[in-house]
Amino acid sequence: MATNAAIRITPSVLAADFSRLGEQVALVEQAGADWLHLDIMDGHFVPNLSIGVPVVASIRKVTSLHLDVHLMLTDPGKYAEPFVKAGADTVTFHIEAVDDAPAMVEQLRGLGVGVGVSLNPGTPADAARQIVPMVDLVLVMTVWPGFGGQKFMPECLDKIRTLAGWMNAEQTLQVDGGIDTTTAPLVAGAGANNLVAGSAVFGATQPGAALKELRRVAADAAQRRALEQRV
Ligand code: DX5
Ligand code: ZN
């Protein structure tokens, strides 16, 4: 069971000002961001388009942050390698998008990258039961993917608790969608140890301060959870 209270905050550039992306990345890096989340959408798996390989490659040149690439693609296997070549450190695919999830994990392992699997709000934890021990990261979507700025879905909390019970402290249990200072303690208290936040960071007047506050409230909740588990 994951009892490690360390929390990672992963700003999502989807909510950044793309006309000055390098500056925005530098800002969150200086403020202590742990990872950087890059949302890749194909207009098919999700009803929206976002950035692609050249943008990831450009970001790679200006930061040493861990690049966390979230593939919201119908055919993740077709595009995994270009994103790894562009500098991705972790690549996360959606379990709903593939027929053979273990084969997708194996393909990503062969590329020498961290491997993540993501679950949409409608996908039960059980769907990932077999794959959880094979991956580095499980991403629980706490909104339907496709857009930033949506409302957190509290019905996903039970799924986070279940997955946390199946994962070890070295694995990453990530959440994505509607994470702010109100919802961060809820997900961290349920066992998430990596929080993606777009609007709550880049939509704030002071993104650096917003990031630090998110970490503070999430770390407090994770600490309380760790103490409860020791009782
Ligand atoms: C949604 C994306 C998220 C998005 C989160 O499809 O996967 O990463 O950027 O945005 P916020 O934090 O604004 O809900
Ligand atoms: Zn995402």
C-alpha cells in the first residue's frame, strides 16, 4: 500500500499562455514544480486538439523538469516513439484506447520511458487491476478529458482509494482535472501522490505562489493519511 507522504505537483501547460510558453515553464520550474504535464489530444479520443511533437521538443530544450506526456489519443502506439524522441520522460496512454494494454506497456518499456496508464471517470479501477503492477504511474482522470478548467468529479475519490491500496510507494498515483486548493486535500487524502493542475496554477495571478499553496495543502492531507494508516 502506498504510504509515502511525498507529493508531486505537476503543472499542466494546457492552461499556460502559449505565446510565452518558455517563460511560463521557467516560472513554474523556479517555483519548485516537480514535473510538467503535457496534454496531447487528437480530436478523436477526445473532442479537442492541443499540442504535438514539435512543442514537446521545444519545451525539452528549455527545461530539465520531468516531462509527463498524457496521450489522449485513439492510437497511442503509433505516436509513442516520436514523443519519446522529443524528450518525454513518462508517457501515459488511456486504457480505453487500446485492446491490449500489456502490449502497450511493453512497447513503451522498449522505448526506455516511464510508463503510465490512465482511466477515464467512467472506467472502474478493476479495469486496471492486472496492469497496475506493470506500470510506473496510474492516472485517474477526475474530469472527462479534453478540456482544462472543468469541475472536479468527487465520485472519482473511491477509485483513487482502491488504486492506492493496490500500489506501492515507488509508484505514482496521479490525478488530473479540477485540482485546486479545495480538491487537492481530498485527492491526497485518498492516496494520490502526484497532482496535475492547469488552471489553478497558470490561471492564478501568481502561478508560483499558487503552486506552493497547492503543495502545502496536499502534503498536509497526505501526512494525515500516512499517520492514520500507521494506527
Ligand atoms: C484535461 C487535461 C488536463 C487539464 C487539467 O483533459 O488532461 O491535464 O490540463 O486542467 P485543469 O487543472 O484546469 O482542470
Ligand atoms: Zn492531462
